[in-house]
Amino acid sequence: MEKISTKLFLTLFMFGAVVWLGALSTRAMLGNELLQFGTIELKTNLDPLFERELYRIISYATLLVMGGYSAALIGAIGFTATATVAWKQHGWLLMCAILFFVFVPVELWSLKLDWKMIGLNFWGDWPLEEFRKAYLRRLTALSGLPVIANLTYYTMIVIAVWRPFERPNGAE
């Protein structure tokens, strides 16, 4: 039987992960409207008001990403610290924990870059060129490692559903 704090941390992780991954997907779909198909080049034929509105909505989605990721990270740290899980028996859970924690530095760096976009949106009347530079800097950050991290997070969902490396009780 797990402690109540472990259950609360797991609930915080799950709630944060749903918000975080949902906002991440929303932000990716919105950002796709800014790019030429199949490239990382910005469209040149966008109405400036439409483009600014996309950056504004992306900034709001980024706030949700930041809040959701913070909740998921706190929940994951708390869960792994308080859980009395036999990690050897639950290999799938260990895999998910490793995959999550290995990309924490990537996410923190990405969130630092995201903060620039939020700052441009909320503090001042910045020209579109600044939004474009900040967006492209974020998009090309760490040579695509954030994209690999996102794919890993969705892989974690598959691992949690299928639970590979689950040992039955008493098996060594």
C-alpha cells in the first residue's frame, strides 16, 4: 500500500503531464501554421495581424506548457522519492522514469528559450521580426533534441500501457 503523499505526487504528475502534453501538441499545431510545408522556413505571405495573433496564442500555450511541465516534474520527483516500488519487478516504470529524467536538461533549456517568446508577447510592443527570431531560435534549439524528447514522451505512454519487462510477483 502506497503512502498518501506518493499518490498525491502521482496525481500531480498525471495532471501536469496531461496539461503539458496537450499544450505542447496545441503549440506545435499552431506553429505549423507559420512554416512552409516540410521546412523550418517561415511563410512570407501571412497577414501581419494573423501572424502576431498566432505568436500571441503560442505564448499562451507556452504558459500552459511551462505550468504543466513544472507540475509533472515536481510530481515525478516526489513520486520517485516516496514510492516503495520494486523497480526490478516493474521494469516499464523504471524505463519511463529514466526516459523522463534524461530529458529534463533539454526541457529546462527549451523553457528558457520559451520565456523569450512570452516576454515579447506580454512586455512591450515588439516588432514581428523579434517574434520570428525568437520562434526560429526555439524551433532550431539543440539541433532537434526537443523533438526527440517529445517523441520519447509519447513513447512513455505506450510503455505505460503495454508494460514491458513486468515481472510477476516472486519472479527473479
